[in-house]
Amino acid sequence: MVGDRQDGLGPQQAEDLARLREESLQALRESEERYRSLVIATSQIVWNTDATGQVVPPLVSWCAYTGQTEAEVQGWGWLQAIHPHDRQRAIEGWQQAIAAKNLYELEYRLRSADGSYRDFAVRGVPIVQEDGSIREWVGTCSDITERKRSETAQRLLTEASSLCAASLDCSIILKNLTRLAVGTLADYCYFDLLNARGQLQRVAWQHADADKQDWFNQIQHYLPDPNSDHPLLQCLSSGESIWVAEVDEAWLQTLAVNPDHWQFLQALELSSLLVVPLAVHDRHLGTLTLSLTSSSQRHYTLADLQLAEELARRTALAVDNAHLYRTTQETEQNLRQALIILGEHQQQLRTLQRLTDLLNQRLTNLRSLLQFMVDAIYEAIPSAEFSFIVLQNPYTYRLELTAVAGTGVEQFQPGDTFAPGEGILGQIFQVGGSQLFRAPLPDQPLFATSGTSALPAALCVVAIGSAQAGKLGVLAIGNWSNPDALSVENLQLLVAFGEQAAIALTNAKLINTLEEREERLAIQNRVLGKQNRRLERQRQQIQYQNLKLREAARLKSQFLATMSHELRTPMNAIIGFSQLLLRQAKLNPQQRDMVERILNNGRNLLALVNDILDLSRIETGRLELKPEPLNLATLVTTTAEELRSLAQQKNLALQVHINLENPHVVNDQTRLRQVLANLLSNALKFTETGQVNVVAEEVDAETIALEVRDTGIGIAEADLEHIFEEFHQVDQTLAKKFSGTGLGLAITDLLVQMMKGQIIVKSELGKGSTFRVQLPRSVASAST
Ligand code: ADP
């Protein structure tokens, strides 16, 4: 056609036309060239087919990507590069597009030359001719793997977040997450969490293949030995994820915890593995293990790892929240429980406190206190329908219903009595302790008197008593209809009440005793008061008598002094004149005898007066010692010599023994001589035969002793204590025989006392006496 037209044109026109043709051919060639370059240059796969859908070579970019040869692509050969699962969809879509002459749009997985699959969006456009028929198809395949991955990841994370938020139960959250993960990220996966004891526990697990789930369940048993360096534990302790793109046999062995597990792992056909830690801040809560099997023909990539880590991060937060929530729930529950218990205890404590307060007061009416107590118990234990106290009567020893409170107790009459050991209560009284009874109760009455009365369905009985007071009675509460109404706690509370009751009763007894004692004391006080008043009167009388006595003594001393003075002057005259008369020779024997008697009686009287004078002086404190240095040996010897004539008259041997290393003493010479002369004259007076010995010796450096021993009549034991009394003479008949005043020893004793010494007497009737005087070597004057 073109040549025909050329032939009809002029030469110039033909030339122009040829040139135009050449130019447009050139433009077409360039355009084709540009198109080819574009196809090569683009990252997309570009293809085209004929109108029937048969691919038309060259398929440069397709072959380059899939590794198929041009020949392999021919016909439907290109389908082999599409993932088997997507192939059917690809064919059907393509056939529909051809039939409908429509745009062909589809997504499928395309295998690359290295065997891995990537996602592609396919788009084919029909080139329609003027007559409406399709000339060819031109299409592209765009790699959308990354976009899809990010979309999937985003969807997964969004879903994971909503699953995390949907529950506060940790195991439910983790179970849902495993289901989610096996659909997208893994062929099987599991969560391990650290429990309260720090041990790993498999909490949730899931396999993508539902048929394998039962078999897969045994994975829960394969937990690593806590002391091993199993990868799970390493991940947990380090907080670092483990990414094994391709699991080989060596790696599989590190995972196996025992031979069974090893077999199990082999059967799982594990090909790729991710272990990521579940951590919140620095706390490691557990791990998430994601696995791919060889059937998936996929391996974990860095993007998978990042996705898994993000999933683990969200899971960890949810787990932590769930833990916190559970802890809070538990704490709240415990708190509520504690508050309830506290409330109950407070109520019971208040009741106990009220009881204790009452006990601290002085009990005037024990019966009303006990009534208050049973009322309080009945109020404090809501499930108790009645309460009562039974006490033992201390006189009859029978048990007596003392106080009753509550409902259904009309059958119990306060004052009812029964014997210890009778009925349930009588037995608890005897055995002691406490007991909770629940229906059916033992086949016996509560107490013997109410044999026909109904038994409660629940009963707590506590024996009341104390070590101090012994058995006192029993305390009981009960419920008529509900066997479970009373608990062990109720029984314990009743025991506490029982202790309070025991204290109350013991106190009441003590107070009674105390009051009785107080009464007795008051009586004794009154008696003592009377006695005191009587004694006071007696004291006053004695004082008065003392005054009178002192006055009498004063008068006596005064009289004695006057009398002695008045008697001594005439007595000296009588003695002097008698001596003068005796010296005259013209007296006849009768006259001489009379004058001698006057002289002797005069001397005796003078001696008596002198003695009385000394005694009165000493008694009134008017006699003073005049100590001076003197030679004791000389004093003893001269005194003995002065009295020797008396010894000679009676034919008695008088011997003096001076056993002094140092004869020097300080004493009142006259009074010391008087002491010795008194003792010596008594010895000579009361001795008829034998001898009288005088001894002077040293007791120690500071003490000297004078001893006068005789072989005379001796002194009876009973008289010894009286011989130093004034005017005392052992035997009046003897006194007449031996003469004397009975004042000598009294004066001697007083003088020795003034000299701070002592007299010791030993005597035996008929054998003789020994008077021993012990004195300080140096005697102080009365004024010092
Ligand atoms: P009297 O002037 O009677 O001797 P004393 O006071 O010296 O008075 O003695 C009291 C009594 O003690 C004497 O009457 C005598 O019974 C008894 N008595 C004193 N010394 C002796 C003695 N050496 N032997 C026996 N009896 C003595």
C-alpha cells in the first residue's frame, strides 16, 4: 500500500515522503531503544505478552530476577517462579483479566534466583487496537516485600497491643500472643517466665499446625537445668536477644535439655530461631522463643528480630502490668480481709477491755458482774444464741447455774444445781480445758437437771479456773439450729473470756478475804488502842512513882548523911572514952568486961555508920575516885598484915601471893584497899578452919586481878546472885554468929563498877569461896 501511494507522487514528493518515512522509522527505533533501556534501567520487572497471554520475549528483568531462562518462562513456565500457594490465584486472576480485557492486578510471592521468595504487586495493562481487540499485554511486577513486611509488622504490633490491653491475666495474654505470632512471625513459639522462686516456667506455647498441637504440648516439660548455660538462660541473664538465621545440628544440640528433647527438636524440623528477652527497665521477666520450621522455607532476618524485640517489649510491659495488677488485687484482698478481721478483733477487744475495766474496780456484787459478763459474750459473738456461767458452790461442791443470757434459755433456771461430772458441762468441769461440739452432740443432757431439754446444734464449753483458785466452773455459748455457727475462733475468744472470768472470781475471793482481814485488823486496832491507853496510864503512874521514889531516895540520902554525921561524933567519943577507961588498972573484971563490950559495940556501930555513909555517897554520886600511882604489891601486903591478927585469932593460915611483873597501878588507894579489906575480912569471917589466900596477878598488860580464896562455909548457888544486894545476908542465924551489916559486898561491887572492873564469884557450900576482882591497870577519875 505504501509503494502504491509512492508511485502516484511526484519525485520531489516521493523523496520527501521517503525522507519522512526514514525519519519516523528512525524515531521509532529510538523510541524502542529508549523503551528497552527503560526496561533494563527500572528496578521493576517488566513483561509483555501477546493477546492470548503467552509471554513474549525478551523478558530480561524477569529472567534476571527469577533466574529462569527465556525458554523456561515460555508458555506458562513463568508460573514456576511463583510461590506454590499463590500460583492458583495467579492463574485464575490472569485468565479472568484476559477474558474481561481488564486491568490485571494481583499480589504474589515470587522466587528470586537465590531461592527466597519476596512479595510483588503485579499490574498488567491490555493494549487495545482500534477495532477493540487486544493486541498485547504490558505489565510490571513491583517488589513490595518491605512495604508488606512493615504493614504486617505494624498490624501484628497493633493486634498484640490490643491483646495485651484486653486482659489482665498474664496467661491469657501470653496464650493469645502465641496464637498471633504463629500466624505471622513463627511456625511455633513459646513464652517462659521467671516465677516467684526465680525458676523458669513455660507459660504459653503454640504451633502453627493445629493438627500438631497435642503432640506439641509436650514442649512445656523441656525446661533447661537452672545451673546450665542453656541459650534461654543466657538470653535471660544477659538481656541480649539470640538470632540464629539457620539452625544447624550443633545449635540444635545446645537447645536440647535431655535426649527426649533432642528427639522432639528433630521432629519439629526447626530451621531458624529467635530468642528475645522480656524485660521492663532492668528487670528480666522471661523470654519469647520464635521458631521457623524447614517447611516454611524462610529464615529469620534482622527485620524479624527487630519485630520480635518490639513484640517482646510490649509483652513484657503487659506481663509486668498483669503482675502488678495481681499483686495489687491480692494486697487489696488481703487488706480487706485484714480490715474485717481487725474489725472483729476490735469489737472483741472492746468487750474484753470493758470486762477488764470492770474487774479493775472493786467488786461489790459478783453476781451482777457475772451477769454482765454473759451479756457481753452473747453480744460479742453474733453467732452465739445463748451464753451462761456455771459455778461450783464452795460449800456444797455442786455446780450452780449462776448467770444466763440469750434466747431459748427459759428452760435454764439460775440456781439450778447438778453434780460435777454430770452432763456435758459437768464433764468439762471435771476434765478441764475447752471443747467445741457440733451436732450430733454426745447423747447426754447439758446438765443433769435439764435432762429433757433440747440440745443445741453447736456448743462451745470452757472450764474456768486458775492455778491459784483451782476449778471454779464452766462458761458456755451455743446455737440452737446451725451446727456450723460456732468456729474455733469463737472457742478461742470464749477461752479468753473464761480467763477473765477466772480473774474476776479469784479477785472477788481475794477481796472477800481482804475485807475479812481488814475487819479483823480493825478489831485488833481497837483492842490495841485500849491497851495503849491502859499502858499510857500505867506509864504515867510509874513516872509519878519514880518521882516519888527519887524524892524518897533524896530524903533517904539526906537523912543518912545527917544521921552518919550526927552518929559518928558521939560514937568516936564513946570509943575514945572506952579506950581511956580500959587503960585504968582499977577496974574490976566485971567493969572491964562491960567497958570492952561498949568499945566493941561502938566500933561496930562506927563501921556500920561509915558503910552507910559510903553507900549513900556512892548512890547519890557524891563519892569520887582519886586515882594516883601506887604499888599494888605493897597495898596487898599491908592490907593483909592489918587483918592478920583476925586470922591468928581463928588459927587460920593467911597467905599472900604477889605474881606481878609490874606492881605499879593507878587507882584510888583508899577505895582499892577498902575493896580488898572487905573481901579479905569476909573470907576470914566465914572461914572456921583452913586457910585464906590472897593473890595479886596480871591478866594482861592492861588488866590486873585480886583474888581472895577461902576454905570457909561457901555460898549456896541460889544465894550467889543476891549477895551484892544491900543489907543482904545469906542466913540470919549465921549473921548473928558472924556479925556484919550486909553492906560490905554492895559497897565493894559499886566501887569495882566505878573502877570499870568486874567481880567474879565461885563458891561451893561447905568447901569455900573465891572472889576475884579484875580491874584496869590504870583507873580514870570520875571527872575524866
Ligand atoms: P556482912 O557484913 O554480912 O559480911 P557482906 O555484904 O560483906 O555483909 O556479905 C553479905 C553476905 O554474903 C554475908 O552475910 C554472907 O552470908 C555472904 N558472904 C560474903 N562473903 C562470904 C564468904 N567469903 N564466905 C561465905 N559467905 C560469904
